Amino acid sequence: MAKIEKLAKTSNESVEKNTGKSWDYWIQILKKAGADNLTHKEIVQLLKTKHKLKPWWQQIVAGGFEVYIGRRNEGENAKGEYTVTVTKTLPANQKNVWKFITSPEGLTQWLNPMDAFKIAKGSSFEVAGRYFW
């Protein structure tokens, strides 16, 4: 069997560095524990209680296992949804960037052609049936 180098967009090197174990180890140990028949939540609980993984790595390992066994696709979450996250590093301080992107000019540049809306603490807006707040 070939060594798993990457699973669920996470490299073996990263998994090993942060959990102390390789993807091959996690797949083997979860298969032995019968995780094929456990829900995502149950796999996470197993990784938390028996293997003492931190919350982020509980999710990564559980998700990687589910991709490995074919329960979900790359990039798919436990609810069967796909999400996209985009980040951008800017050579400016956070306060000035936030002030700009929430200004009328800033909103036009980064959210155009969406309908106008006001960003305020606790407010929400909807795009294609999805809510953001």
C-alpha cells in the first residue's frame, strides 16, 4: 500500500507535525476502531477522548478519514456542503482596512455587483439562499 501523502487537502507532513502521527496511522487506527460505522461527530469524539487531539485536528483527521473511505468528497463538509474561503494580506493596519472596506467606496469595490446593504454588528445579509453575519 502506498503511503498517503495528502488527504482532505492536508499534507501528511502537516498531520504528523501537529498530531504526532501520519495519515497512514490515523486511517489504520480509525478503521480498527470501527469508525467506518461511526458518524462524523462520533469519530471526532473518539479522537478527542481516546487520542487527545486538539479540536482543529479532531476535525481534520475525521474529515480526512471520511474522504479516505469515500463518505465525502474533497472540500465537502459533514453536512454535504462546499464552502470557499478567500483571504488577502494587505500592507495596511486592520483598523484602516476595515474602515475602507465598510465604506461606500470599499463596499462597491469588493462586493460589486451585489445589492447595497449596511454592515453593522449583529446584522446579516443573504446571497443565493445563504446567510452571512
